[in-house]
Amino acid sequence: MRAPSPDKMTPDELRAGVSLASIFALRMLGLFLILPVFALFAKTLPGGDNLSLVGFALGAYGLTQALFQIAYGVASDRYGRKPVIVFGLLVFALGCTVAALAPDIWWMIAGRVLQGAGAISAAVTALAADLTREQHRTKVMAMIGVSIGLTFAVSLVAAPLMYAAVGMAGIFWLTGGLALGAIVLLLKVVPAAPAMVARGVDVPFSSVLLDGQLARLNFGVLALHTMQTALWVVVPAALVNSGGLPLAEHWKVYLPAVLASFLLMLPAIMIAERHGKIRLIFGGAVLLLLLVQAGLYGFGTGLYPIGAWLMLFFVAFNILEAMQPSLISRIAPAEARGAALGIYNTTQSIGLFIGGMLGGWLGKNYGTPAVHLFCAALALIWLMLVATMKPVQSRSTTTTPDALVNQY
């Protein structure tokens, strides 16, 4: 039987990438649809006039995500990816049901907590890694990243229209339905995971948690999502005050910036994979984050400059969102891939929390420039960590000559 070409994805790899990206998109669409309209809706609930409770209702999802990602990742190593993903999607759908029926802000918080408890990101990305060869893994992670970005862009436009048509309860019911649809897609379309994943070979959790190479990547995703959230604490006000753009029209900046960033990101990913430039592209993306923060600090006034800097931010963000989980999956032992990605996704959720908390505190007490300086400092530390990384070689139990990642 003819061996598959190392330069082309097999039909199964392509099917795995598209279907798993679709599962992410189905789940994330419902979440993103909530964000632009939730604060407005919350005022109609008993207790929804308390902004602290409204903020907690939004943040509760990220909190339980952080708590459960590692558990789901470890469980997927032991019991298989698909059963864990199905369980998580059912928990998420239950949370949607509670939120749709919530009579007050406290029940809404309970629904959001349950939604976050369906923390399947680590298991899904681990399954994506299981089903693809290493030379194509970043492409699959990029598919997942692009699906999330496109879903976010669509939600910015669709959320106000859907809220007007079906209300917040309708959005939550749709979200739950999409999660159940994702289960059907997982079971009917996604290829079966390799048998080796289900054997439950024990790898000490401490060896994954304390690995220096993995720790650098975990810091990277923490820094990336800290910057992302902190940026969104100050950018909307900048678009209103400096750009003269009303809040309801901010999608006119976000949507073109996101779409343009995809067009610029894809060639960079292809160069990294096909021409062995992973280290160069990865480090360049981190450097671009630093330049974006410096640009927003010194030249971030006016609608078009802000839009340009945001587009460059999305380019760097999307490159790193695709490359980091791919590198995690290459470094971690195959039997502990879910655990490693669980730690990775947990630090991602912590970054979201830190970014919102520190971004708000810095912006309130020291102004917008302090937020950009803080983010620039994070990017600089990350850049130094990237410069000290060792060449990455897969430690997978199925290592082949093609699996050596010496180009990093």
C-alpha cells in the first residue's frame, strides 16, 4: 500500500480538521452571540442591575473552564477523547438550558457555571493532534483557530439581530442545540482516535506540569490571552473617543480586521510548516505583538490607525493560536497529550481573567497608556523565553523521521 505523501494532508486528516473545527465553531457561536448583548439583557432580570453580578455571570464561564480543563484532558488520556467530549457537550447543553430558563441573575450564574464546566477544548485539540501527522498539525490547529475567529466575527454582526428576533432565551436554546449537533458531528464524521490513546498508559502528571519547554508555551498562552482581554478593556472606549465610532458600529472595524488577518496569517503558517521556519514565524509573531502595543501606545489615535493596529494584533494572535497547541502536542508524550493541553487551556483561561482584572485596574487608575505598557512588558518577557527555547523534538511514542521538529 502506497504511503501517504508527507507534503499533503490525507482525506482522513482533512476530514478530522474540518469536522473538529466545525465542532469548535458550533460551540463557540453560541458563546460569542451572548457577549455583545448580555449586559443589556441582564438589566431585565431580578438582580441584573448589580453590575458586579452581571460581570460575574459573564466571567463564571471562564472560571469553571479553568477549573475543569486539566480534569477533562487527563480523563481523555485515560478513557478516550470522544466519550469525554460527548460528556462535556452534554454538560454545556445543560448549562444552556438552565440559562434559557433562568428567572433571575443567580440562576443565570448557575447556567454559566455549568456551561463552563463542559470544558472540552483540551480533549478536542488532543484528538486533533491524535488524528494528524506532525507536519500537518499546525494546519489543523489553524483551521480550528480560523473557525473560532470567523465565528467571533459573525457573532458581532448577528448578535443584535438575533437578540431582537428571539431574545436571550432563544440564543441560549440555539446554543444548546448547536452543542447537541456537535455531538452528532463528532460521532458520525470525526474519524476514530488511534487505539494507542485508549490504552491509558500512565505518565506522571508532574513530568508534564514541570517540563520547561511546555512551561514556556503555557506562559505564552497566558500572556497572549492576558493581552487580548486587557486590550478589549480599552479599545472600545478608544474607538468611541478617538475614532468617533459609536459602540453599535464597532463591528465595522472588528470584522474587516479579523478577515484581513486571516488572509495574512495563512501564508505565514504555510511558510512555517513547508519551509522549516517555525522558530522564525513564531518569534516574529511575538515580536509583532510587542510592536502593536508600542504602536497603540505612541500612535493609537484615530479610527484608521486603531483599525490597522488591531488587524496586526489579530495576525499575530491567529498565528500563535495555531502554532502553540501544535507545539504542545509535539513536545508532550502522546499518552499525556490531553493532560498537557489541559494545563495549556487552563493557563489560557487564567490569562483571560488576569487580563480583565489588571486591564480594568490599570485603565481606571493610570489610564490607557499603562495598559499598553503592561502588555508590551508581557510580550517582551515572552520574546526572551522564545529566544531561549531549545530545538523541539517530538517525544511521541510513535516518533518517525518525519516527526522530528528540529526546525523550531
